[in-house]
Amino acid sequence: MQTRAANFDNLFSKRILTGDLPPPLTALSPQDVGLSDSELIDLFETQLTSRHLDLQSRELAKNKQSFYTIGSSGHEGNAVQGKVFRHTDMAFLHYRSGALMIQRSKQLAGQTPIYDMLLSFVASSDDPISGGRHKVLGSKSLFIPPQTSTIASHLPKAIGAAYSIPLSTTLDIDATMPRDSVVICNFGDASSNHSTAQGAINAAGWASYQNIPVPIVLICEDNGIGISTATPHDWIEANFSQRAGIKYIACNGLDLLDTYQKTLEAQHYARDYHKPVFLHMKTVRLFGHAGSDAEISYRTKEQIEAIEADDPILHSARILIEHNILSAQQIVDMYDAIKLQVSLVAQQVLTRPKLTTIAQVKASIAPIRDVSTSATLTDETTRQTLFRQEHLPMTKPQNMARLLNWTLCDLLAQHPQIFIAGEDVGRKGGVYGVTKGLCDKFGKKRLINTLLDEQSILGLGIGAAHNGFLPIVEIQFLAYVHNAEDQIRGEAATLPFFSNGQFSNPMVIRIAGLGYQKGFGGHFHNDNSLAVFRDIPGLVIACPSNGQDASEMLRSAVAFAFEQQRVVIFIEPIALYMTKDLHQEGDGLWSFGYRSPRQSQAIAVGDIGVHGTGSELVIISYANGFYLSSQAARILEQQYGVKLRLIDLRWLAPLNEPQLLDAISGVDHILVVDECRETGSFSEQVLSLIYRHKTQSQQLDKLCGEDCFVPLAGAATLGMPSKEQIIQSALSLLNKENKND
Ligand SMILES: Cc1ncc(C[n+]2csc(CCOP(=O)(O)OP(=O)(O)O)c2C)c(N)n1
Ligand SMILES: [Mg+2]
């Protein structure tokens, strides 16, 4: 059966030579918009190249030699944006941006887009962007980070990257993008309905409305359909033309001249006024959603043929012929020459290597970076000024919230590229005062009060990190990361993987969480599950149990993010923020002195805490579980004479397996205390590790949170391990009787 794509290829010459071309869409001439003949020919060449790459991809797929046939056919008008925007204007692209990418590559010497894209189609490990891991559009030298398949998930980070451009001037940061850059971001019409897109566009408008600069051009490539679901007529215009803070410009992407004129206008507005622009570009979608899509099941033959007659390539050909720039025969010759070129290169890429080992595949999850610089410490005079009001309290032991606050202050002073962003982190200093006073010391540009949208907060971090910042973003409560988790799971964490380690978005995500808050909250303020992070390759997860560790671990988290370009999740146990005592009121055993950066005793990523040397029992825990285990330990020691040791895991990922196994060797009874809900808790990983390595005499048990949500009031802690339960579990494991029974 003849496919629509093959049909187009066969009919192309006939249509051009017989003048079977669509009628003009505008009365514009190339001179009107300032395009020379050679510039128009150049854009047309890009359009043809993009089209032939699509056709070639489908040819390769027939022989199972290419693995992803989603293409750009009908959207080739975006070549114009490849010309208008600079190659250093970071581009977060739609999967139909082949022409844009090809045209952009012409701005930089030595680019080989045909070869590169074909390598990506055939999943060769030579593919310069993903190293054979995915068919993505991307290029380090062209400032195009690869995008994931998840619709609209790139918009929050595009806004974040745009926001960070003027910020780099204000804060005088040596950023990745030149300071007069704009960001461009393409997406489809159906994608614009996604809550992620809506949230991101709203965030851009929200900022712009209050005159916060966001130089971005959001390009909606409107082909009127998403797979098989039609976009309501004029929906995009109706939905986006009146958005507060956002300039709306429409163009017909089928017509190069109109698109060029309107794209110039959009660029000028975004670059010169630092305002977001919504560029609504009409396109058509040709040959179905992807190679495997039988369009005929939801569109009539007549509809399909009408759309094919409106092909942007035919429109461009008409413009070239009408204005006597190329003859019909020259166009056909050009078409055939590019077809031959693409097919010859396709034969070549088939000889290139593929990924063959899992080690190769995994190599870009968390590539080891060659760290050449480390940040210098802030001089003491500056520190004294910064901390002048804290002079007295600094001489005394303090709780975790205070110690984190001082640590953040030192980190902001030390690293100019750090900013802190989140809901209420500014003047208020966050719900628990962890960022209190920092806004007065460092200003609103570094303590950024965001709008209430977790996707936008994470997107701000990811995008700014693309531009050389080291964001510390805050999610107010653990339960609220879930509506935005894809920004971590699908976006931040996968970026090095899909770019072969070339792109990274280093940042620290601080999240207040876990249970045991007395008299406050209910489930959403006491969420005791970290399962959402557990299976994400490459993620670092910190979870301190006390202020002193928290301070050291936060420094290590920031250093690791900075030097190794990693994403670090930093869980702060809310119930321990204000805790000062351990066994009884006033003992001050959970308060600690602040160590300045010069006095720091680093807790490196992965370093576990081992307390005590007893060999009868070891309790392995973290956060609140460790705090309660420390209480239980004294009773077990004093009342039952148990010789024990306590292990504070501190870093839940990556779990330091050798250190942990070493720390439990020779101990006969092992109890894992995990405050999180049992299903999906870290106890699963810890126990299975120990089980694989344990000696015959070693016995294991665990105590976890119930698989239940947390209720209010006195019932709040019923489903979480208590001091008494820890004692009971330990005694049962040791076969000792509980004196309180
Ligand atoms: C979050 C998410 N949901 C669903 C999909 C599956 N999907 C892929 S493309 C697509 C349609 C997108 O349509 P549109 O945004 O108009 O872009 P077009 O393909 O028409 O260019 C869908 C539903 C996805 N990739 N991501
Ligand atoms: Mg669409």
C-alpha cells in the first residue's frame, strides 16, 4: 500500500512542474520583509532537508533500522525561527522542530545536522546529543537541550531559563547564555492545554505583569490536532490572545514571509522589552502523528488531501517561483539532490556503532565530572557583618532550623550563583523560619518569593541551572512535591542521561517533610513517604536527623551539586526543626553549636553516622527514626544492658553499601527502623542488601510506618514507629522480655 509520505514524494515533481500549487496566503513580497533571494533559497533548502529526513526516517523504519518516526512535516516554517534567533538563545524545542534545528546549525561553522539527526534516528552511539539513547533534537553547541517525550514538561524550565537571563546581569553572574539572549520554546496546540503548559505560561505572565523581566518567545505550532483529537476552531487564539503580561502575535507558518515578519517582531519584543511573547504559528500536520499512525481512521481522505495541498513546502515553492527566484525545474532539481544526499548519509549511519553494554547505557546517568575549581571561603570580616545580629546566639547550641539558616547564609555568601526560591521564602523566611532574615541580607533577587506552583518552582531551578546558576529551591511540604514530581523524575534527573552528560541542571531541592509534628497537620503536613524519589536513577537524597549533620550535609549537597552537577533532594524533617532535647525537657542533647565553613567537619555524600561500638544489636535508621532510636537506645542500654550501636544513614541515595555493611559486621542483631510507610520505604533496600550479605548468625527485623495516611490530633502517630515500639522490636529480636509487659 502506498503511504501518504511516499505518495507525496512521488507527486512532488509533478505538482511543481505543472504549477499545482496552493494559492497565496498573503500579499507580502520578500523585499517587504527584508529577505534576500539567497536567504529565501537557504530557508527553502532547510525545509526540504527536514522533509527528506522525515521521509528517510520512515524508509529506515520499514526495515526496522530507525525507531522513532515522529517528524516535522508540515511544520517546516519553523526554519524561520532557526534563522531569526541567535544560536545562543537557548531553545527548548517541540519534537517537530527539525527545520529550526537545521537552520540554526547554519549559524555555526562545522555543523553536520543531516548526519547527526540520522545517527539519532538509527540510535547509533555516535549520535552527538544522546549517544544513541533516544531520538531527540538537541545540541550542546547550538544551545538546544534535548527534550523528553513528555508533552509540555519543558515549558517550566524554559521560563526558568528566561527568568535567569536578566538575573545574571543583576547579580553579575558568569552565565551560560549571553546577557542579551532570549529563550525560545516550541510546543503543539494540544500540548498548550496541559496543566504544565498552562502553569508555566501563567508563571511567565504573573512575573511579567509585575514587571519582572522574562525574555521568552513561546511558539505554539498549531496544526489543529493532537494525535487524533481536534483542537477547537480558534481555541488557541481565544485562549492565549488576552493573557495578562503576555504579548500575543499570530503568524501563518505555511508562509515563510509572514512567519519571518512576525517572528522578527516577536524577537524584538522579547529581546528589547524582556517580556514574554506568545507566537501563535499556524501549521499543518502531514503524514499522520508518526509513522505508525493510521490517520485515515479519524480523518477522511478528502480532509487529508486538503491538508496535503496546503503543504508549507509547496507554499515556499510558489513564493520562489512567483518572485522569479528559482524556476520550477530548479526546485525539482534541488529536491532530488537533497533526497539523494540524505539517502547516501543514511547508508553511512547504518555502519556506525550502537550501544551494546549496559555500562555504556548507564554511563551518562551521573557522569563523574573533572572538578577543577572549588569555591573560595568568604572572608571573616564579611561574615562578621553578615552575622552581626547572630553573634550572641552563635555562641550557644541551636536547633536544626537555626543551624540550617546560618548554613544557607554562609552558602549564599560563598557562592554568588546560588539563589533560593520557593513559596514564602523571602521576607517571611518560610513556614518554619529556615530562610528568615536572608532576604534582608541578600535581597529579593536571591531570596525569590515564587508564585504558588510547584512545577514552576522546580522549572525555575532547572532552567536557571541550565544557565549557570546553582539554585536552591524549596518545596514547602513533601506532600506538595507530588503534583510536580515529573519536573524531577522526567526532566531534571534525565537531562544528563539523554544528553550523554553534556547538559546538566545542578541544584538542591529542599523539602520540609515527614511526620511526628505534635498538634499540627494531618497527612499533608506529615507525609511519611519518600518512595517517589527512590527509583530515580542518579538522584542524591539527603535526610539529616539533627542540626549539626544538617548543616554539614547541606554544604556537601551544595558542593556536590556544584562540582558534580547533580540534583540533590534535601529532606528536612519538620518535627526536628525546633527540637532541642533528647531524653527530657531541658537536656539540650539535640542542640548543637554552629560550625563555620572554616570549622566544618565535612559529612561527604554517602557518609553514614555510626554511634557506639556495641556488638549485640545495631539499629539502622534516619531522621525522626534515628532520633527515637537514640531515645530507645538509652533504655535498652540502661535497663536491659544491651550492648548496641546506632547507625544514622544520613544519605538515603546513593546508599553507601560498603560503609553500611562494614558498620554492621560482627553485630548479631540488626533492626531497621524506618518512619516511612512500609511499601516503598528505604527499609526494603537496606534489608535486602543486608540479607544478601549477612552471616548465618545475624538476625534481622524491621519496624516501619503503617501503609496508611496520617490522621489529625492524638491519632497522628499511631501509624509510625514509636520509642516503645523500637524497644519492643529490639527486645523481641534479642529474645529478651520487656519489663513493662
Ligand atoms: C504528558 C503526555 N501525555 C500524553 C502524551 C502522548 N502524546 C504524544 S504527542 C501527543 C499529542 C500532542 O499534540 P500537539 O501538542 O498538538 O502536538 P503535535 O503532535 O500536533 O505537533 C500526545 C497526546 C505525551 N507524550 N505526554
Ligand atoms: Mg497539534
